[in-house]
Amino acid sequence: MVLPETPEFVSYRPDFELIKKLAVKYQKYDNILIIGQGGSVSSLIGFYHALIESTDKKIYFLSTIDPDYVYELKHKLKSDNTLVIAISKSGKR
């Protein structure tokens, strides 16, 4: 019997030094705005709600084109203290 090829995620090792370096670079932001749709952000939303008490950052999710919500975020979040991250899942990886 031939076993299937081992998936890549089994051998993946995060670069924790890079993660620490980036965390320092972006820690100045009080707000984080995540832009994405459906499966691109659903896991992140779950992690956020599970760990919400572990952070003092305010995280906002923009996963709609509702003009009222976009307007609200535009006026609530200021560019000098908001990190914007756009997430997209497409392709093979």
C-alpha cells in the first residue's frame, strides 16, 4: 500500500524571529482594520473572538460593501493609529 504524500503544513515551521520583528514594527497602532470576504477572514474572526481578552488593540472587520458601515469606519478610524490589512485567498496557496 502506498501512503499519500505528506501535506506541506506538517513540516511548516513559522519564522518566530520575523514575527517578533514585525510585531515591534506594528505595535504602535491602536486599531487594526482587516478587509476580506468569506473564507479569507472567517478563521481570523474566530481566533480574534477566542483571544479578544488577550489584547488591548481594537480590531475591525470590513467584509461588506454596506456604505453605512464603510462610512462609519472611515470616520471612526484615523490613519495615524490604524493598521489596514487586506486578506485575500485565491490560487493554490
